[in-house]
Amino acid sequence: MTTPLSLGQARRLAIHAQRLDVRPRATPHSILRTVEHLGYVQLDPTNVVARNQLLVLWSRLGSFKLSDLDRLMWRDRALFEYITFIAPTSDLPLHALRMRALRRGDGPYAARITAWVERNAVLRRHVLARLRKEGPLPLSAFEDRSVHSWTSSGWNADRNVSQMLSFLIRLGEVTIGGRATGRRFFILAKDWFPKIAPLSPALAALNATERALAATGVATFQELRRVYALGRFVTQDALTRLEREGVARRVEIAGLRGPRFALARDLRRRTEPIDGTVLLSPFDNLIIDRQRTELLFGMRYRMEIYVPKHLRTRGFWAMPILHREQLIGTVDPKMDREHGRLEVVTFHLEPDVPRDRATRRAIEDAVEDLGAFAGAREVVWPKGIASSYSRR
């Protein structure tokens, strides 16, 4: 049986699933519950306004104490860094399955990693011995004792110590035990994590598929497969089983091709029109799947970090504006920390978006909220923007 959905209903499901329709009080508990529900928060070093992991949480919780996130990561160890994302430690049995597969060399990339680590056994022993004796330690504490350099066409070519540490994290031997002054401190995983057993592949697939559906609200199978941190465990068999058992239901969105899926409990929930306006990081979980974003919300969005300045249309750090149930444009902000000022570099509204005063005020409030979170004392809009967009 297929449940028909309007595009508006599908958007509400997606926004609700991302916890962007309400803002609970920001506490360590609500931060943890948010990350547990999303499954991950992506790490990115770009700090034009604030780091991505902070912006993703701010969009859902409003201003929060950065010390609360640090506490969850480094004192309570309820969250952990893995590769390029923050994950809940409660998901460690899921990710341990991936670590075990990598150690076995399953797949071409895993085989390449394990072969390189084996060829550089001297460097591996050096890293593990230093951590065993003196950890946690920063990258600079280790000597490059590699025999074979890591070769690639990217930034990590010949960075053998950092590659060894990265691979040992992927293999489950090392993890991040702290951050200070912009540096990561590495520690043996067995000294940091609780003892756990990996999930079976079948249980991992069921768990990840249901979790991915809960975090997306409504999605195709391929979209579920693209959910970072969870998608690699999603299988068609697990989705079929969830549908057969009544946990998931097949849906059809008006105007979009192909079947999609949603959790039955979400479909039973009465969806009210969503109010409120918030800015989203370019790496936000709601919009990171650009193809899905364009289909569901009708806005084509691409990051322009690597686009030459004179060719950018939206801006270096253009943040999509989620207004009620629509993506209505982008704001490209830049934090001037020296002067305590948030500068709006460029501002772009989609062609069919209302230009009424209420919409303008909602956008202005969202930018002011971002500025307050980033520590700005004032917000400066570019010249030429209507006066209602500036409170100077």
C-alpha cells in the first residue's frame, strides 16, 4: 500500500526529522539527543562564522554553551570523533562493524589501507608505543618512520604520520582524546572507549536503515544510502523487512518520480504548518544531499568555497535560509572577530519568494541570532539592500 503525500507534507516530514521545527532548551542532554537522532554531525575546519558542528547544533537548539559540547566529548565521552564527523558513543557497536571490515581489508580501499599500514609497520609500532607510554599526544609528537610514502593526488600525499593516525582511527586502534589550541590529541582507542561488541551485519542494517529514515523523514533507498555515517550500512533487505513489518511505509510524493519511504509512526503524526526562520550551514544534514534538496525544496544549492571569487553567485559561505517550510535564499556571512562584527557579504533570495516586511524581518532576526551566537556586537548588511534589512 502506498501513501500519497503532497510536496508540503514531504517537506514537513523532512524538517521535523531534522529537528528544525522546534527549538528545545539547549542543555548537554538536548545536545546529545540531537546528535543521537541525526546520527552524526560533520566536522569541517572552515571557520568563517563558526565551525560546522557548532552551526548544525545552533540551527536546532539556538545559542548553547560550547563547554557543554566539550563536556560531552572529552569528559563524559558520550560523543566521539570518527574520521570527519562527530558520532554518539552509543553508535560505537555500529561503527565497530566498519572498523572490523577495514581490518579484514574488505574492498579495494580497505585493502590499500591495510597493505600500506603493514608496509609501514615500524611507523605503526612507533605511534602505538608512544601513545601507550605517553598518550594523549599531538601529531607533532611523532617521527616519520615510514618506509613507503602514501601517494595520492590530494592534499594528503606524503603526509605519512597524519595518514597513519587517520588509518589507525579508521581501523579502531586510535581515537581523538581531546582538542586544544586547534590541535587534536590522539589516544589509544582501548583506553578511551568502553568495551563493546560490533553489531551483526543484519542487525546493523536494520538499525541503520530505520535510523536513516528517522533522520531524513522521507527518502528513496538511494537517498538513505547517502546518509553520512549511517548510509553505508543501509540495505535493500533491511528496508524491505521494515516495510513488511509495518515499521516503514512506501509513499509517493506528488510531482516526484519513484517510490519513497517514511516511518509509519511519522506518517501517523499530525503535521502542522511549520513556522520560524533559521540559517543552515552549507554542510547541514538537511541539505548536504544536494540532489535531494533540489527535488524536495526546489532550490539548487552548491558550495562555492572553491569557486573563484568573481564567479561566485551565492558566496563563499552562503547559508541557506529555511523559512517555514521552504528554502527561500541564502545569506553569505563573514565574522570580523577583530571588530566584533558579523558582515553579510552577499544576500540572495529565490525569484518567487515574498518580499513582504514580515519575511524580511524574519530573515533579519535569523541573521541577528547567528551574530549573537558567533559573538558579534553588530550585524552589517551590504550597501544597496533595502533599509528594512539593516538595523544600523
